Amino acid sequence: MHEYDNMVLQCFLDNQLQLFPEKVADSLEEAEDFLEECMAVVVNGKKEVLNFFEEEGLDLEGADEDGILEADEVFDIGDGRYLIIEG
């Protein structure tokens, strides 16, 4: 089970429409339930985002770091951490 702090949950609530056509959560509790259900991960920094996608088997050859960080499933929490939601 992951621990999502309020900053992570609020980031997801504020930005969920970048990934989904309509809201999937309206409260911190709903956001936490949703993130746990889809096994979202929180990583510390850009390098860990890239490592995550490499471990998932994505071919990052020639991929630009900023493009990966702007992917719909990557949320910049704002404190150096990133939330990644797996499809």
C-alpha cells in the first residue's frame, strides 16, 4: 500500500483532467482510493521518472526528458516529486 500525502492528493485532484476526460475524484479520500486502485507511484525527481519508464519496458531511446515529464500520466507535484499513474 502506498502512502500519498495531501500534497500528492491535491496535485492529482487539481490536475486529473490532464489524463482523464472527466473527474474521477472529488475529494482527497476519493483521490487516495483511486490512486491506490491504479497503483500510482510517487518518485523523487526527474531521473526516477525516467528509471520508472525504463523498468516498465518503454523504449526511451531518443526520447527527450521534457517530453516524458509532460506525458499525461506524469504529474509534477511541485516539490521535486512526481506522481505517475499507470494505465
